[in-house]
Amino acid sequence: MTLMFDVRALRAAPHLLPPQTNARIADPIRVRDETARDVAARERLLDAAMGPQRFEKSSERLREGRLAAQGLSVVATHGDTLVGTVRLWHVDAGGVPALLLGPLAVDSAHRAHGIGGRLMDAAIARAKADGHKAILLVGDAPYYQRFGFDAALTGKLDMPGPTDRARFLALELEQGVLAGAKGKVRPTGALHMRRRPSARKARRAA
């Protein structure tokens, strides 16, 4: 006879395990810092999840040619396979130092496992621990609201390009820090030595 168990329920209530079962249940997903060896797999995942149009987004203008914030690039792995990624980038939010989050992507075969939420929790916790005061992003409001992001906090800010205001969200890690933020969001991260040409420039050159 084969016994089937809900792993999440058993983690929450280990007393439900039968007496002969080991109470330690291995979690196959690992959330950790991104390393240089992850870069190629990360780019393949982003291409598969978002396609070439990801380089046309207004938020990409804030990442283009820049390095991500140090220590704030996080990946999720399943065994040796990279299945999730999120990074944060230094920006100036209308005179307030902040971070831009994104892109967040999870492999399509693993999207029912809560990986996106775990990456978000890790990224926010690390940003707060490092002393950052605010995080901006452009994304689906119903999803990101669960982490505290709110479009009301970006009302006086503008992205460098057309942006759906309902998707332009922010999270204050220090209450009230964005109260006086006004104007265009600008990139402030360190320049990447090997600047990758934008999709726009690549098409003009083709």
C-alpha cells in the first residue's frame, strides 16, 4: 500500500506523520545568493519566461548597463537546476535612494511551489538588513500587494518611459521615507564594464 502525504501540511503539523516515518522532510528548493556560475542559466530562464520584449520595458532603462546591487541577487535552485531569479538595483526615486526590484521569474514547471514568494521574502529581508529604505517595481499589483507594495507610494514619481500607473508600486522599508519623493526615477548603480546593447540598438544594427 502506498501512503500519500501533503508535504506542506506535514511540515506545519509533524505529529500527523505515522510513527515509523522520519519527521524530517527534505525541501528540494534552495534559495541562495546568485553566483557567477548562475548567470547563463539566469539569462536562459528570463528569455524563456519573458521573451526578447523584456528589454523594451521601462524598468530595463534603469538596469541597462548597470550592475545589480551587491548581495541582492537571489536565485532558487532545484538540485543543480536554476528555477527562479530576482535582483535589486540602485536607483534614485525623486531624490530618495531606493532599490528597483526585478525581473522576478520562475521556471514554468515550478510555478505552483511558492518559489516566487520565497524569492520576494528573501530579497526584501536582505534589502532591509542592509539598511535600504524603499523598493520600487513595475508588476502585477494583486500579486505584489501581499508583500506590502502599493501604487499610492509612487504617485509623484515617474519611470523613464510609458508605464501603467497601477503597476508602478513601492514598498517603504522605513515608514514615510517616500513622502517627499517627486520626479523621475534615475539609475544610480555602478556601470557594467561590458555593457550589453539594448534590444532597440541591436535591431537598428541588424
